[in-house]
Amino acid sequence: MPYRRFLSTYYGIQAEEKIHLFGREGYRKGNEIYFIMILENKETFYTEKMSLSAYLMENGYSHIAFPKVNLQGDWHTPLEGNKYIVLAVQPSYQEPLQTGIALARFHQIGSNYPYQPKEVSSYGHWRSLWIDKLTAYEMKIQQEAEKRDDEYHQLWMDVLPYIIGLSENAIQYVRQSEQEQRFSEVDQGTVSFHRYHNQLENPILWLDDFVYDHPARDIAEYLRGLLFTMEKREEAFRFLEEYQSVRPLSVFSWRLIYGRLLFPIPFYDLLYRGFQAEKTDDGTLHGELQHLLKKQTRYENVLKNFFELAGINAEMLQIPMVQWL
């Protein structure tokens, strides 16, 4: 589809140039950049994300790529069997805050969001979502391995029992943690990211990146990325200190963070990419899985001493540790 003509015909936008930012193709007019996206979920899914985004924009996060209405006043445009939205944004280049402080302030604002989303909320549902993911992915990879007999799938079948064991341990840990009564205001649901990797430093925030969840989601996902990298582990615990200078964590929060760190999400993300890939026999995915397995061994050694490294006396606070680490 000729996107310039689409913008002109349906939105009255005469784009000056095509640009690429953060892996996305956009069109610039003046200081504003437009990105065209196909709706891939039901409309209520996007309307909830729009509501979250609008709330954030009202509270200082003006650099969110937000849907622009078309010439008919609608926020999506049907064409050739698809529904399209146009995201408009003026990027913001500001001096970033310390990573922990930036995320804590974001969560503080997000926790005051006045509604309870349904379609984009994972709050209180980690365990059931993980069980569903484990069941679906286990079945899918076995089916794929029967059809594609390459190194990538052979390695997956070798390590699948290990991944299942990791997953079941994390599910059990979160199940027990749900009985924890030592929580505080910090445990309220908030606007979160699908996978947080310090997007708050970016000049553009994406509407489709937002979810609604416990703040432990973002904390754990950011920590995971740092803990997987040997030279960034000091940075991980400095991030926790920064976050807690604004929002001290409860025992319940610590248990959720630890439970999420136990769940092998990077392996599921790699699996998903493999399911979407046309080719899995060129060595790329196989190499990534090998590399991930090597990092996982070092990562588990850090998890063994996680609370001690974070300055938390798990024994005194009666926070259970998993025995297999």
C-alpha cells in the first residue's frame, strides 16, 4: 500500500520525508512523525491502551505515539480488509533521570490511573498465564520438532524438560507468594511495559508497549536483562536502591520480583520468534538458544544469592528461597 497516499487521502497529511526510527518506518511533517500500524487485536484491546496512554500524556509523558483521528473523525481506518491506525508523536530529547528513579516515578503516576483495565491487564494473573503459556508452547514445539528436524529443534527437545522444570518452579513460587499478607501501597496495579528495558529513556514511547500490571513486572524484567550480563550486575542492585528511594518495596513485591525472575521468559520469547520464523535451519536461532543456555547457568548463580546481593535478609523476613539453585 502506498503509505504517503494513505496519509494524504485519509488524514490530510502531506508527508515531507520517510524516516526510520527504532526499527519502525515513519513519515515526518514538520516536528511531528507519523507511524502506520495494522490493528491485530480487537478494538477494546487498543481502546484500553489508548486510555492508559491518554492518562500518561496528561501527566507529563507527552512523547507517546498516539492515534490520530482520520478526516472522518475515526481513530482507525478500514482498507483492503485491514484496519489501520496512524500514530502521531513529537519525540522528546531530555536528560534522562537515574533509571530506578525514572521507573519509580512512572509507576507512581500509573498507580493513580482511575480505571481497572480488562483486556490489557495481567495483574494477579501471572500464574494462570504462565500455565497456559507452558501448556501451549510445550505442545507447539513438539509439533514443530516433528515437522522440522534441524539442530534448533533437536536442541529444544533436549532442553525442554529443563525449561518445563524452571517454569513449574516459578509457578509454584508465585502460587505460594499469593498468600503473602505483607504488602503496601506499592503493590497497587500500575501502567507497565510488556518487557521493560529502560524505554523511559527513549524519545518516543509506544502505545502498544503498555500493559497494566504489578510494578514488580517492570522491575524484574529490567533486572533480568542486567543480571544476564556479568558486567552489569552492580548496576542491577544500584537500580533497586534508586527505585526504593522513591517507592520502598514490600515483602510481597520482593517475592513477586523473585518469582518472575525464576520464570524463564527469555526462552519463551525465543520460542515465539522461532514459531514466527520461516527458516530455523540457518543456525541463527540455534546459536541464540545455545548462548541463552550458557547465560542461564551464570544467571542462576546470581539468583541463588539474589536477596543477599540486594541487601535483603530473606531469612529474617521469612522469604522462601527455592532449593534447587
